[in-house]
Amino acid sequence: MNYGVAEEKIKEIISESSNVLDDVVDYIYQNFDSYNWIGIYIVKGYDLILGPWRGKQSTEHIKIPIGKGICGFAASSGKTEIVPDVSADNRYLSCFNSTKSEIVVPIKKDGRIIGEIDIDSDEKAAFNSDDSVFLEKVADLINNFI
């Protein structure tokens, strides 16, 4: 998938959709082959609460304390986390046996972390700086809908 084309499609979804977060999650899940699970977590107090998601199965991690796991770490640091091999990262909270790599991108508004995009892949090292740049743009585009 071409990241520029995807970014333009997401801008189109935002301008036309009445259910932006769900529609953006759907679009990304359907158009990036190595993205096997995608969810948006929303900050509520000291926790991340799972919002819209798409994947083959649901995760048991519908509430993650900020600071716990890769998602919680990204929420506390405010920085994108790319984990090329989740089995080598002791912060990883196992969701699916098939997951090999993960990217977590904080969603910020007015300097605060308000949520994050969490994506798992069944391929090792599935994410790179291009994914990071693209997903950080998506996070900026959707921050007004959280």
C-alpha cells in the first residue's frame, strides 16, 4: 500500500464519515496486509480502554494500565514504539500466539496523550519508519474524534 494514497483516503473518510474511528480502523485493517490486528485505545484516567478494533479475534486486553506493556509504555512516554520481535521484549503483553511484531503510536492533543493506535503483525519486523511516519500522521488526523 502506498502511504500517501492511504493518507489521502483517510482524510476523505474523516471528511465524509459519521463514525470516523471505526471507519479509519476498517480502512487500515483492510488495506495493509501485514497489519493483522489494529485497535485504538483511549485514555480514561490511568488506563487505556480499547475502542474500535479489527482483527481475526478479540483481545483480552481491553483495559491496560498506563505504564504496563508496550501500549502502556508508549502512553507514558508519548513516543512511538516499534517492536520487531515481541518475544524479545519483556514489556509485551501477549494477546495472540501468532503475533510477532507490534507498533504503538500515541495519539496526542494539546500536548496530552489521549489515546493510541496499536497494531500487531504475524510477521517479525513488519514495521519500519515509514509505518511510523504514516501512523503518526493518522494519529494527528483522528485526534479530534476522541
